[in-house]
Amino acid sequence: MKRVVIFLALTAVLLLANGLQAEDLVLPPWSRTDPGATHQVWEFSDDSNPAMPDIDNNLNGVATVSLTGGFAEKTVWYEEYAGALGVWGFDIDMIATIPNFDVPNPIKEVWVQITYLADVDPLAFVLPEGDDSDPTFMSVVQEIVGGNGYTTAVYHAIIEPNPTFEQIVIWPAECTAYIDELVIDTICIPEPATMCLLGLGGLALLRKRKL
């Protein structure tokens, strides 16, 4: 746990020093160019529902974000809210659907950054294949408070085995959440025997997973 905390702190400092956009503060503990990785970003620059990603590095299809209930009461898109551009305010579910590599790998990791204003952290959980009968709740591993009071919370979960797609559900905890940006990274991790075929880089990643 101590190593994870040190890694997250150093990553945030390095990213800020390199001038990356403020909401993408903490890289996942794998490379976004690794085999089996996906990376998608939503900045919500308009009121499209479902929303298409602004960055979509996913070889398996197009990821989307939907707000259930459509434009229901208390589900409002703001061109500007509390100093941030492109913000969804809602007290129902926001659901991101992420296409996946259709391979029988045993492990899938999900890494989510949510930049928001709310009284408490939104809850986040993963539905493999969209099945809501056995959700995997995500743990908050880091929080960074930025300008105008917005917080970027970093969530992590492991699901087993790798599904053909997953849904990440963001659920406001008894309050209205105002979401400025959403960043989702995933990776499906092969069997150890398959990892050997990926060379030394793959072996290093496997060792990091076991720490």
C-alpha cells in the first residue's frame, strides 16, 4: 500500500510539472500503449446524451457516456458552471459503456478519474457485460482538489474474468453531482504464459501487478 501511495503522489507531481491538462492528473499504473489497454476522455463540451468521447483510444469500438432518464428534472448540462466549461449536473446515474478486447483473459483492471463538484464523493462501480446483479464497487485511491473547488477523484477496480464490455456507473451519493470531466483507462491482463510472449516489458508489468 505504501508503494502505491508513493507512486500516485509522484505521478501527480510529474504530470503537473509536464503541463498536462489538470483533470488528467494520475496515469494508470500501466502504459496506455500496452497491449490490451484502452483510454477514453469526456470533456462534455456540448449536451449530447449519449456523449461521444473527446479522446477515444479503443480498438474495439466507440465508448459512450449516457445519463439515464435523458433530460430528466435535475439532469442539466451547463456550458459553464462554477468556473468550469461543459458540466453535467445530475442526481441519477451516469453510465459509461466501454467496448473490450474479446479475449478470455482472467483479469481486467479499470482506472477512472472523475472531476466533479459534490458534497461527497460520487460512488462508482463496474458492471461486467452490463450485468447489474453483481456490481464491483470501485475504491477511491486518491483525491486532488483543483481550481474553483473541483475535486479529481481517482477510482480503481479489478474484475475477473475479462468481459467483452463493461459499464462504469457513477452514482451521486444523496446529492447532485456536477461532472466536469471523465477519464477512463482499462487493461485486460493475459495469462502468465501469454505474458511471456510479450517480452521483458510484459514481464515487468506482471511483476508490478504482483507487488
